[in-house]
Amino acid sequence: MNKEIVVSGIRSTGKLHLGNYYGAVKNFVQMQNDFNCFFFIADLHSLTTHPTPGDLHGHVKHVLVEYLAAGIDPENTTIYVQSDVPEVAELYLYLNMNAYMGELERSTSFKDKVRANPDNVNAGLLTYPVLMAADILMHKAIKVPVGKDQEQHLEMARTFGNRFNRLYNADYFPEPYAFSFTENLVKVPGLDGKGKMGKSEGESNAVYLSDSPEVIRKKVSRAVTDGGPTSEFQEKPEAIQNLFDLMKIVSTPDTLEHFNDLYNKMAIRYGDFKKQLAEDMILATAPIRDRIQEISADDAYLRQVAKHGALKARESAQKTIREVRELIGIKSF
Ligand code: TYM
């Protein structure tokens, strides 16, 4: 039976945090038996922020190790490093020819990055969604497990694929859609009281899979709260709602309900609430944390996984590139 094709990746900007895990990696692990999965480490995407050569390689290793520690099985799944598949850069070039400035400039994540780093508005940043579309279309993926923040990029991948099909009058690329086993795409909030968990939002905003229990306790204890509810059944301000959303992800429904009741009765003590949240985060990440150390020490195994994955990914990519060249009319004499 032909399994549906799934592609997803994570930028190699460092260690994985709970946002990466609950938004993406947890779905990867759940999908690997029923789908034909390609999960990669997006090291080319991370070049937009100019990492040093040493940092770049170290970060690729972090993501590879953490994929494996989270339970992705390289026998079942194609795990690879994006730059090991040079065909991606070629497809990116072709897709760039029919990606328009206006639509790229309107992308929310581009606008956010421009606002955050006005001194580094490079062309790679502008065409970031095109590179992402190349990753996805390369293997003709249908499902792309990602967090909420990637939804617009998926829409752009569909646009570029459809435009290619129209231009070359071929029913070639299928339409990829964002996927999650949860009802909606996931958005994991950060600890700073505003918005999502992310690396660029500052070290203390994110809880990493490799953080020790002591570090997790410390980070959660410093999470932003307020003076407490001032009336019963009051709507929660963003910072408090974020902590409840985190609890919903890592704790049992009973625990969540317990603290929700206390909040509604104006009897909540944020100290106890945060202690419970930290312990549940520690528990949820314990099996992964334990394996990170072990796998990280085994360079021979990591080399073998990356090599095997690159071979499988290139086989699929080379087929696509052959067909795409043919459709475009690139032929050798
Ligand atoms: P990146 O590296 O920013 O994030 C990797 C994955 O983690 C998810 N994620 C979150 N989900 C929920 N809540 C959060 N706070 C949170 N933070 C991160 C992201 O949604 C993503 O699924 N452009 C991608 C990498 C990429 C890619 C691709 C993904 C490159 N090519 C092709 C899918 C398909 C990115 O920057 O993700």
C-alpha cells in the first residue's frame, strides 16, 4: 500500500523547546508508522541569521540528537540534514522564478523578522517560504506537521506548487496541508507573558527538552504572573492564560481543572500553581532528556543515521529534479 507522504523540518538554531516538541516533533513520532515520513534539519534556513560555522554544525547535531531522543526511528523514517540534499537548492532556484516580491513581502513572518532585525533584511529571509516550499514539494508531501506559526508558509507552498503546475501545464505537485493530531494547530505560549515560546524571545522564555529539572523549576518560578484575580470567574489576562495553556499541554485534565477552580474562586496561589506546572513539565520531558545525553555521545551512530537518511532523501529528490527539469525544458545536448 502506498502511504501518504509527510515532510517537515526544524531550523537548526539550537536546542529544541517545548514549542518545537508539541507543535511538531510529537506529531512526527506519532506519524512515523502510518505515513511515509521525511523529517529533516533545516540548516540552510538557519543561515538567514548568519551563525558561525562552529555553531551551525553544533546546532544541527542538537536537532538530530533530539529527534532521535524523542523517538523518531531512523529505520522507519527518513531523517536527514537539508544541506545533504543539494537538489533542494536547485528546486528553490526554479520556484524563485515564479514567486513574486509582493506576496513574499506580505508574509507575516517576514514582516516580523524585518521589525525584529532591521539591519539584516537579506534576500534569503525574503525567499524563506520558497525554500520551505522546495523542501515540501521535493517529496510531493500531502501532510506537513507544524505548529500554528507555519500555517501561512503552507499556504505559500500550495501557491508555488499550483503556479508551477499551471505554468508548465502539468498536474505535478500535490497540495500540502499543515497537519496536527490535535483539533487545531498548536501554539505553545512562552513564559514571558506575551506570545509564543521561541528561542528569539529570550533564553528564559523557553523551556528546552534538554533543560535539567532544576533549570525548569527556576524558569517556571520566574514566569510572569500578576497580583491574582480580583473577582470570581474573571477572564484571565494573557500572561496567566498562557500558563494555563501550558498546563493544559503537560498536565492531566484533573490538575488543570483543580487550578482553574481555584482561580475562579480567587483562591489560587501562583507559587503552588507554578510548582505543579514545573513538575509536570519535568515529568513530560524526562524520557527524552535521559536519552539526549546517551545519543549525543555516540557520534558514529549519528553519522550513520545522517548518511542513511541523506541517501534515501536524495533518491526521492533526484527523481523530482529529473522530472522538474524535463517539465521546464532543461535538457542536455
Ligand atoms: P522552526 O524551526 O521555527 O520551528 C520548528 C517547528 O516547531 C514549531 N513551533 C511551535 N509550535 C507551537 N508553538 C510554538 N511556540 C512553536 N515554536 C515552534 C513550528 O511551527 C515548526 O513546526 N520554517 C520552519 C522549518 C522548516 C519547515 C520546512 C517546516 C523549513 N522547511 C518544511 C515544515 C516543512 C521553521 O522555521 O520552523
